[in-house]
Amino acid sequence: MGQTYTFVALTADGRSPFLDVRVFENGEDPAAHARTLLDEHRSCVRIEVWDGQVRLLMIGRDLADQDEVAPG
């Protein structure tokens, strides 16, 4: 049985346009999935990774990428 993580996408103004709930098996990397989500959703500036009520990590864009983020 795997581990369930919630990926919360956030825009620069703090809105959350989507959540992704996913079960990972041993050896899968939630940080890598968060980076993939960030690449796919250019309006988002960061992805938070949650395990239940605990925020495990935050993946944000490089400062150089921030100028390329589409508004809202």
C-alpha cells in the first residue's frame, strides 16, 4: 500500500487553481512530481506537498522564471 500526498498549486496572489491527490509507491519521488506539475502549469509559482495535515515541502520556480509566469 502506497503513501497518499496532496499537491496544492498556488499562484502569485495566493489562489489555488488546482489540487492533485496521488498515491505513491516505494521509490517514487513526490518532489519530482511537484516539479512536473509546476512545469505544466505556468500560472502557478509554487507547489506545496502535503501528507495529511503536514506540509512536507514546497517547490517554487527559480527567480529567473518568475517573469515568465502568466498573470492570474
